[in-house]
Amino acid sequence: MRRFLLVLVFIGFLAVFAGVQTATAAPANPLGLYYDNSFTNIDDYAHPGALLVAGNCNRYDGRFEKAREAGAEVIAYLNIIEVYDHVPCRLNAGFYMGAREHVPLWPYPKYGERINWPRTHLADMRKGSEWSNNVVDYVSGLMREGKVDGVFLDNVGARLWSDLARWNDWPQSERDEWTEGNIDLVRRLDAARREINPKFLLINNNLWDLGHGDKRGFEGEKYVDGVVLEHPELNAYHEKYAGREFASEGHRRVLVIARSPEDAVAWSEVRGVTHVTWQPKYDHPGKPLVPFTKELAWP
């Protein structure tokens, strides 16, 4: 009888363990980026589990509101680290302090010299800068407003990657100021959301890994709900990164913008990934590539 009871206990343990494994391996939900005004296929994403990214100029379109009412989450795209040479719309100008010439630029090696992307210039991301203060104030306003569920912080992270940025040519002191400024920014945003709206999502489109064994950048992960992996290779490094813990506040999100539809489906099964899409253009998504699931891919 004792042996029989032990067998039953063991079987029960296996069942619980299998349930936990299933919960942690739940497939990812659909993701859609809407950077134009077409709103093609948006009704297909008006569903619990979906996550939509509003663009620079269309955040307050009523179709996003309807998608939220149906259960989807909507987060606002913000190009934090740089300012456009020509600001695309009035709504975006509000974020850029009323006009692009009002935005303080990165001061090194000469004021306004650094760029990361064509037709933009790097903003002053140093810790406590006027621009950093503006970002915190602006995002805090979105938290209070309650019309979006969070923000997509483009390029915010431990370092820059583009060929135009030429990160590896920067003096170490300059790179340190950049990294520390980005960490301090998300720390302050996290502090604001804890006070104003703890459910507000903070998701950055970049990594917190400085590489070469330098772990200082990982400090930033404590303050965000997750990251966007943009066109990642489906390899051991990125799969492991997708499983990192981040802020652990109960609303963890890891988004993958895949290289192909097949890649998107494959990424949807990777532990830690919560949302996937494939968008050769970021104007609007195609039909959802994966089914909706009530569970997110994290315990």
C-alpha cells in the first residue's frame, strides 16, 4: 500500500510538472505595428492577447480604442533617442518639445554631430538632461491619460548598433554616459508608472547587453517589462535573451519582429516570447500568423 501511495504521489507530481511546463511554453500571441494610417487588418487583431503598436501620428485613432475595448493592448511608439530632421506631424511635435529645434542634441564629439539613422540626429540622452526630463514628463502624461497601455521605446538600450552610429569608435567615457543615461531614463519611467499606473507597459526596442562580458547594461532590465527583438536570428543567443526575466511585475512582454512568416511561427514557440509578427514594411501588419492564446508565454 505504501508503495502504491508513493506511485500515486509521483504521478501527481509529474502531472503538476507537466502543467507548469505547458504554462511556461504557451505559444506567443499576434503582434501588429501600425505606422501608417491604413489600419488594414486591424479588426483581425481586436482580440484578447493581441498587442498593437501605434505610430507617431495615429495614436488617438478610434480604431485603436475599439481594439482595446475588444481586449487587445495598444502601446505608443516613441523615438526616444533621436529627433527627426523634419517632424512628421503635429502630434509628434508635442513629444519633441514643440519643434525639433527645441530638442537638446547629443553634445559629443561636437554638439549635434552624432546620428543613428538617416534624416535624424541623436538627442541628449545623458542622465538628468533636459531631454530626458521631457521624456519622463511626456510618458507620465500618457500614463495619466489612460488611452494607451504602454510605450514602445525605440532604440532605448545599453548601446547603439547602426553603421551610422559608429558606436565602437566612441570614446569609452562617451559610451558610458550613453548607457548610464538610458538606464537612468527607464529607472525614472518605472518609478513614475509605479506611482501613476503600475500596469503601464514599458518595452524597449534594443538589448541591454553591452557585449564582451560587460554586464553593466543589464541594470536597465530591472525597469522594463521586456524588449523587442527586431529581425533576430533564430539562434541560441537570441533564444536565451528572449527568456530573460526583466521587471517581473506580472506583465512581462517580449516582442519579436521576425525575418519571415516561418520565422515568426518558430519564434512563437520559443520560451519567453509573448508576441510575434512579420512585417516587411512597418506600415501595417498582414493577417495574424499565429492563433490567439489567453496565456502569455511566461509563468
